[in-house]
Amino acid sequence: MSLEEDIKKLIIKSLELEDISVDDIEDDAPLFNDGLGLDSIDALELGMAIKKKYNLTLNSDKDENSKIFYSVKTLADYIRGQGLG
């Protein structure tokens, strides 16, 4: 299983998105607003799930976190960049 697929499964599980499958989430599509439609509460829950699963430390820089959490691809790239993927 690819890291991107693993992240998609984590998104679906941690946010309890019962009506969405892995195939419904595009790697490059935005996770928030127009894309998957996640909101700020979802961002917090997803951030906690990512931190727990990949043992990541995310900083409090909102702009940087917005870039990291933009899409499944940007999340996977960040995780790989930390040597964890």
C-alpha cells in the first residue's frame, strides 16, 4: 500500500467519513473548502491522527501547516521528508 493510500484511509477513519472511499479522494485535490470539504475541526482531528500514526511533531505555524495539509500528496511529501514514509 502506498503512503498516499494509507493517508486516505487515515482521513476516512479518523474523520468518520462513511460515505467516502479511498478512490473518492484524489492525491492532488485540496482537502479543505472546495476539495474534500474538510473544516477547521476536521483539521485538528486529522492533525492529531497524523501526529499519532507517524509520530510527527507539527509546529504552530498556520501558513506552513496549511501547505502541509493542502492535499494527500503534500501530506505524503512532508511525511517522507521527515524520513517516516
